[in-house]
Amino acid sequence: MALLSIDIGGTKIRAGLVEGDQVQETVTFPTEAHKGAQHVLSVVVRASEVLSGYDGIGVACAGVVSEGKVISATSLLPGWAGTDVAGALREASGVKVTVLGDVHAHGMGEALCGAGRGYSSCLTVAVGTGIGGAFIDNGCIQRGAHALAGHIGHISTSYAEGLECSCGRSGHVEPLASGSGVMDRYEALTGERCDGREIDRRAQAGEQNAVDVLYGSARGLGEVLGSVANVMDPAVFVLSGSMTRSGKGWWDSLAQGYASSAMNLVRETPIVLGTLGDDAPLIGAAMQWRKEWQ
Ligand SMILES: [Zn+2]
């Protein structure tokens, strides 16, 4: 049985047919978020019409999602909050629709079909432009009472003291350890704007500012993961996103930060790299559809 999965992001909308745990044919459209939520929704519906031969639709959607509707979204998608994604797709296609937040869908994909496969529980962490996370226990995504569960980027750490966060608070790990956070802090220190790869290269070459910014960010993130392990005790952490392509120094610093805060029983919890890349949310949205409708 084939399902259609649609990943709605701030810059692109990617749809693909999923059979089993394999993504087959895909199409991609620009989101054009500046044209407003109704336009974005019309692109999503068009994606569902371009592909055919599916029996249901799973959606991985930017923002916080509850019962098929977006209940909160960042400024990347203006007017997106309040959008009834499930309703629009149901009406257009006539099939059953499931909608998850994109970070939750990504987590479901990695937990069930990627690096977390075979573990009883899995905490996925995406460290890219921002930082997001998801906890999957026994194959089920944990959404929390307000669909907000998993927002690991918004945990406080002493390393991030005084840093302003995208959520409007300060001291959260996201502005410290996300890709944009690392670039901002390196620029503030040196006056030079470099991408994460260049800062990593400079840190590996021993440039002190790059070492301080990049490895300090990884230690702070590691400390946060250790604290999360103390509360949730996942069987494995699965990391993905651009920052995880940093070199050994980043990973060693992450491990040091983790060791500094994780309690003894969770000290050896594996921290591994995700394996599904961009397909993770498509596969995860399809897995969630099967959970709800099969
Ligand atoms: Zn925050």
C-alpha cells in the first residue's frame, strides 16, 4: 500500500510516495511563504494532485500541530498558525490524512526506520538552523499536553546565559549551539561572518575563537542532552542536522558536556548519527499514518 507524504518547510514543500519504509517518487515546490498561508496551502494541495496512486496522506508540517491543525508557527511562515492542513487535504483528495509537526515526523522516521530502529525508545535531536527534538517511546511519538513536547532547543544551560532565543526568552541552548547561533557568536567575536563548515575548519586548525565558539556550543548541547537523559532515559539519542557534520572536536566536546551532567545509569547511552537525511520526515509521517489508520 502506497502513502503520500508531504513535508511542509519554510522554503520548500517536498512530497513523495512511500511504500513500506522506502520513499519512491518525489516532487518539490517552493513554499513562497511570504505569499501567506492560503497560498502555501494551495501549493500543498497541488502537491497532492501531482502524485497519484496512494491510499492516504501523511504530513510533516512546520510548526506545532494538534489534531491536524497548526496551532503555533514561527515567523518563517507568516499567518500559518490556525491553518487546517488535514481538512484541506481531506477535502481535496478524499483520503484519510494524518498531520505531525515536522520535528516529530522526522523523529518517527529515524526512530522506527533509521538509526533508532531496534531500540525501545529514542530521542532524536536535529541541530541545524534551529534545534528541535522528539521522544519516541515504544514506537509512539510523545506529543505532550500541548503538542509542544520535544523542544530541546529551549532548555536552559549556563553556557547560554544572556543569549537571546528565537522563542523570545534568553539562556536557551538554541542560540548557543544551532548553526545560526554558532555563526552569530563567531561573528560577534571576530567581526567575520563564516558558515559552520568554515568555523569547524578553523577550529580544527586550532584558531582559538573558533575553538571557543564551536566546542563551547557542543559542550553546552551535551550538557543539555545529559540533563534530558536524566529525565527521559531514552535507549538511544539520534542526532542529525548540519552541525553534526562537524569534526571530531565537536563530537568530543558534546561527549564531555554529556558526561558532566548525565547520571551514572545513563552515562553509556549511545549518541549516534541519523541515517535517513531529508527522507526522515516523509517516512515518519507515513509511519504515523499507519499507526492511526491501520
Ligand atoms: Zn527558546
